[in-house]
Amino acid sequence: MNGSGVLYLGLRYLRRNRVKTLLLLAAFTLVWLLPAGIGLIVAKVEAQLRARAVGTPLLLGQAGSPLELVFNGLYFTKPELATLPLREVEAAAESGFAQVIPIHARQSAGTHRIVGTTLDYFDFRRLEIQDGRQLLRLGECVVGAGVAEKNELAPGDAVISTPGTLFDLAGVYPLKMTVVGVLAPTASPDDEAIFVDLKTAWIIEGLGHGHDEAEALDEDQKLAPASPGDTAVRLNASVVEYNEITPENAERFHFHGDTADYPVTAAIVIPPDDRKAALLKGRYTKAGGLQLISPAGEMDELFATVFRVQRFVLGLLLAIGLATLVIGALVFLLSHRLREEEFRHLRHLGADPATLRALVAFEAVFVLFVSLLASGAGLALIHFLAPFVIGKLLG
């Protein structure tokens, strides 16, 4: 019997026993795919996290979890992080040891983080305006490429912030912001962020507000004087704050108290050399208060733990894979036993022993080859989808 005959009989046998064949294909595909897939995903996550961490020299934040500070300052994913006052950021900048860029990443618009910062951030991250212009005044925002694409935004459109709670008893209203620019794609968390200046971020948080001039309001919108001779004008809760900043009302937005006491969640610290970095770190070595960390160092510790877990998981998968291969070999042996009657008829028809051995081997080779192809396709799919999935997780 020639090769075409072996191929024909082998395929007919597999088709007749399609359930067993599909189960074997699925089992062997998982044996190859799971270890390689886990390794590929971990490598992709590590590459993306390390790239941004290595590009950020130091992060300043309130004492607490260093890893949470990294994820807020670099990926904007920890809005509940404890804040530090702006005066601490200004003090670090005034030391002359580094450039300091404040970050306020607590509010959102839908699923996108609103990031309050300064124009220095765009220079530091090398973010370029693809369409429109840069931030100039209160109430304006610049959106990342991913935000613009998903929401079909362009300069002139508007974005509305999402309230922290459904019923905001503090009277903080969603802010309607004008999109003035769209950033060029960067394949980083910046693509999924909405950037505003710090004062706009504070207004969204309710720390700044705008309303009509107090003296021009009706008497029913004013509170009675606290004492005889008190000339201060106090407003009651009927005075509704603006939810949009326009050129006409921008001057009426104001902040109470010293803005140096207002919060930021993190600050990017960029020393010019290692000496000044060491001097600056020395200022934040005491327990409590503030912390100055190296994002790259925190990523090293994180992935040291991840790799330990990965080795343990891969060891388990190896044991399961070996067991699967043994069971597969047993299935092939039992299949050979069950086909004795078939082989006897083939011998009567003139098939030689080499042909019979080829028929036995065909099933095993087919399952192994197709399972390898399927696992390769799975790895290609993981490689293609990984950046999008990782971006979603970090966004």
C-alpha cells in the first residue's frame, strides 16, 4: 500500500472517531500552549511595566504602599491613594536638586482617568499634540489617542467628569470640559488618560468653584449675618455652582484657602545626576511622612515575586503535561489493541507490516502535529491581543 493509501485510511479512521480525536487534540494543545502562553504574557507585562518605570527616575508620594504609588503615578490606576499637599512638591522643586512634576489622578470621565498636571509632564513623556492645541486655561482638556478614538472626540467636543457618588451631598457637580487637543498615539497609559491642569482637577474634586457675584444675588440666596455688624456675605445652598467653565465665567471661579495645601496624588522627580538624587533621597528617609521611591526598583521587587510564582505554576503545568502525555500514549496503545480486527483484514488484503505500523503512527503524528499548529496559532493570538488586554488592565 502506498503513502496515499495510508493517508486515506488514516483520515477515515480519525473522522470515524472524531470525538476521541478532538479530545486528544484539545489535551495536547493545552500541554504546549499553557506554559508558553503564561511565559509570553508575563514577558509582555514585564516589558510594558518596566519600560515606563525605567523612564521615570523617582516618585514622591505620601507614606504607604510604594507599589500603589507607582501604579498611581505611572499608570493612574490607584485613585484612592493617600494624597500629599502641593507645598511638599514645591519644596522638593525649590531644593534645586530636581525638576518636580505634580500628578493629580483621582477623578474620572467614564472609564478614563482625569490627570491633573503641568505642561512639563508633556515634555517629560514626549507627548505631542496630533490635533488641536495645548492647554491654556481652566476647563480645558487634552485627551489621549485611545480616548479620542473610542469616544470619537476631536477639538471642540466636550467631556464630562463622572461624579464620585450618585448623590453628592457636598454639592460637587460634574464638570463639562472642552477638548482642545488630541495626543499622538504612544502605546502607553497616556493614550487612555484625559489631561487637565491642576486647578481644573481641583475644581472637579470640589475644591474650587464658581458662582455669581455674592452682592448681585437675591436676598433669599444669602444667609443672615452671623452677628450684628457682620458685613460678610454668606450664601445658602440654593446657589448652584457652574458645571462648565467658559470665557465669560472663568474669572468667577476661585479657591478658598491656600492652594499650597491642596492635594496631589504623586509627583515625578527628575534629578539631573546621581549625586543630587542621593541628596534628595536623604531628605525622605525618615519613617512616616513622605516617601521617595524608584519605580524601576519597585518593578524589580514585583517581578521577582511574579517569577517565583511563575516557576511554581510552570512546575505544576509540567507535571500535568507529563501526565497528559502518558495518558495520550495509553490511549494510542489501547487504540492499537482495538484495531486488531481491522489490521487482520488489511493483512488478508495484502498490507505489509510497514503499512500497518504507518497506520498506527499516523494517528499519533496527526494529533501531535495539529496540536502544535493550534498552540502556535494560540500563541500568535496572545501576542496580538496582549498589548490591548494589558492596556485595559493598566487603564
